Amino acid sequence: GAGVSQSPSNKVTEKGKDVELRCDPISGHTALYWYRQSLGQGLEFLIYFQGNSAPDKSGLPSDRFSAERTGGSVSTLTIQRTQQEDSAVYLCASSLAPLGTGAEKLFFGSGTQLSVL
Amino acid sequence: AQSVAQPEDQVNVAEGNPLTVKCTYSVSGNPYLFWYVQYPNRGLQFLLKYITGDNLVKGSYGFEAEFNKSQTSFHLKKPSALVSDSALYFCAVRARNAGNMLTFGGGTRLMVKP
């Protein structure tokens, strides 16, 4: 596609419900990242996928958070038993190659605004 | 651990005046440094990066940034601000041995007034 696509753009859910957020990276981009942007905060790294390698999950805040990437393309971030503190904008980014190879530029989607009531 | 500080939540400048958005970082070893911009209702966009070489880096839309190793800073600058530069600016750092995690600062909102 022309850019990184995320859906839904907005999601309102009740505390305790599960949510799934989708990211469709730029075609051909091997690296995919999830970040979280809370109000008044910077971007918090969540998880990173590179090709068929095991993902770097070091940023996931709790075991309620998980993510998968199917076929090296589309990724889904799942939050189970949502809490109010999960409310944030969830951003997905992709890049042509892993950081450190010279292709350092990340392309971001417009994000999913998650509101947990 | 690596970190980024953007000490100003908001910077106000008049159109046509020079602007500076400050960024300092903490990292083990040599850093990779980046600036990203987030315009209203749009995703983050890459502005510029410092990898190695010349300390003055030029990027998109007339922006530039200067890497200062002794002060561990990477301030974003532009000689003449435009109203259309009003946006949220994020500085980011990654240590050369830090895998793939890019650490972002808290962001600085730039307001350029006519």
C-alpha cells in the first residue's frame, strides 16, 4: 500500500473487554514496530518484528498484551482484559530493513485511539 | 538504559524568526539520533537523522540539527519559521548496540504565530 494502515482509527471499549488492533505495513517492509503514545507522554516502545525472527517483546507492559505478525505482513496487537490505563494512541511503524543497516527511517501509521471506559 | 529529554513542552515563535527545539540524550556509547514530526491528525513523519560524520545534519522542510557530543544534545533548528511548521516534534535515540529499540522523548509542541 501507499502507507502504513491501521484499523480501527478509534476504539471505545469497556473495562475488562479484549481488543484487537490491526496494522498493515508498507508492502515489502520487513520490520514492524508497535508504540504507545499516552496523553502528554512520549512514545513507548511495545514490540518489534523482523522477518521470521522471534519478536522483541521487551516493551510489552504486561502479559495482557500480545502481538502477532502473520506471513511477515499484517500485525495484530491484542490487549486482554483492558484497563483504563491502557487508554492511549497505539502507533504502528514499518521500515524497509532493521535499524542499524542504514535504512533507519520508520514510517508510521495514523494510529488507533483506544479509550477504555 | 537509553533516554531522551525534551525540556520544553511547548515552544512559541513568530513567523519568520529562527526556532530551536531542544533535545538531550543519554546512551551508552555512540548514538543514532532522529527527529520526527507529528502534524495534527497525521502520523509521525521522519525529519532527519544523525548516524555518523558531519555534526550538522540537514533534513526535510528546511530543518537542521546539530549533534553535540560533549553536551549530549541534538537540538532541532530552522532559520525562519513558518506557520505550517506548527506541530509536535519528537527527538529519538538509539545506541549502536541497543538492538532495534528506538527511545523517544516526550515531545515538544511548536506553535508558530503569524
